[in-house]
Amino acid sequence: MGARLITAALAALLATGLATPVAAAATGDGSPTDSNVKYFGRWNTADQTAYVSEWAGAYVLIGFTGTTVKLKQRNAIDLYASVDGGPDVLHANVSGTVDLTPTPLKAGNHTVRVSYRPIAGSYKGDAVFRGVALDSGARTYAPTAPARTVEFIGDSITVGQLSSKQALTGYAWLTGERLGAAHTQIAVGGACLYPAADGCIGMSDRWLRTGLAATAPLWDFTRYRADAVVVNLGTNDVGHGVTGAQFQAGYTTLLRRVREKYPNALVLALRVFRNRYVAETQAAVAAVGDARVRFVDTTGWIVESTDTVDNVHPNDAGHRKVADRLTPLISGSW
């Protein structure tokens, strides 16, 4: 009888959650699970001690009190940090505890934004966020976050490769900042739109993933909803034997997937600056048959001889010119 009473009591405790207390989510301590830490873009959160970003343009925004903030890293990485909305300062090849405020701030509320150098080509840095360390008694707080999000899908041009600060000086980042929106670049150097037979990454499929690999976990699209999506793909497919029919089919698939995941978003399909697969891009937009999925003719936006580093990748001035054209197209339509 006693055993039955004990069993019944235990069942009651389990039902109320009192017998097995669940650890509360960390709030205010600056750890990766701190709900005051705001993540923009795609982050793999499987390891709660180390959040990983593989796509370009992902960043972290944190509000904090006190006079100093130190970033907790794992292995070496190049990163940019902006404190209180100031310039994005390069911290090159840093690991371990990285002091972002070597000159202490005035006591009060502050913000810090951190963006890692994209992993691409020969660069293999460790883009892992392990939290921040604050002054004794200091806490994080939830910073003001933009109400809208714009997402960019592309290759090295959308990454911002060969510009002075890569993602941060690319047209995608610049456009997002000018719009006052959250932004991210789901892009990687060398990417195709269609998954080519020789192994070129096909963004029509890879866009669905949390990370770069074909085996990466599927992204949870409930974590944020894009209000506008800009697609800039097709520069690389020619060099990987992708036919016009394959490209058009792949583009149509991508646009339909974007519409499925973001039912109300404005979707802009750019004519690539090298004038490739233009008819196929237009046909894919037409096939979707949605007034808010639009082809954008970028003819004349940049001049290869003066606005690119190598006749392909825009320089800083070229990226600014693209942002000049793109920003009003989005702001006037969402």
C-alpha cells in the first residue's frame, strides 16, 4: 500500500513538473542561449554552447550594460564588431576571449554587433559564437530589432567577395542597412543555381539548408520570415555546363520554394550583371505567375571596366551603385 502511495505521489509530481525541474533558459548572461542575444540569418544551434554560421551575412546583435564586452571564440576567425552603432572594426585571426572594448565605455546601456568573415575558397576560419563576457554585475538586455527582413540568395557577388569588407561592403548588406531592415546573404562563392553534374552547388536545393553542405539540416523557416527576397544567380552556371532548360527549371523551382516559405514576400529575380540566362530568368518568373515575383533588368547598373575588381566581382563603388538601384525597388513595394 505504501509503495502505491509513493508511486501515486510521484506521478502527481511529474504531472506538475515539480519532480524534474527543467533548467530555465539563460537570460541576461550573454551565453548563446540567452534570449536577449538576437541572431540574424541562419545559425546552427545544435550545440547550445557554440552557435555556428556558415552562410555569408549572418550576424549577432546584443544589448549590454556596464563598460566592457568581450567575445568568446573557439578557433581563429576574422570578424567585424560594431559597438554602439560605430564603425565595423576588423579583429583579424582572433580566438579565445576577444576584447571588443579595449578602451572602456561609459557606464550605461550599449549594443554590439558581430559578423564573421564568410567561409569560402581557401579561407577556413571558425565562425562560431560562444557568447560574451561582461563586467561583474552587468547583464544583457534585448536590443531594438528591425521589424522587417530582407534575404538575398546568390553566389560570390552576393557574398561581397573581393570588396573591402566582403559581406559588409556587398550590395546585399548595404541594401539591408539602407532599408533599416534585418538582412542576410544566403550565398557562397562559386555557387550555381542548378545543381550541376560536376558538383557545383545548386542553390535551388541548397537554399533549403541550414548550412553549406548537401547533408546540412533543413532550415527551420519559422525562425524568421523574410518580407523581401532578392535572387541573383546564373553567373556561374554557364561554366558548369548547365543548359538553358535546366536553368529555367531550377529557377522556377527556387522561386516556387521561396513563395511557399514566404507567402507574402516581395521576390525580385535580378538579371545577372554578366547578362547570362536572361530569357530563362524571365520565363521562370512568368511561370510562377505571381505579381509580387518580379524580374529586374539590371542593365547599366554597373560598368565592368570601372565598377568591378576583375570584370566580374563589383568593387566597393560597384556594390554601392547596385544598392542605390535596388533599395528603392524594395522600399517602394513592401
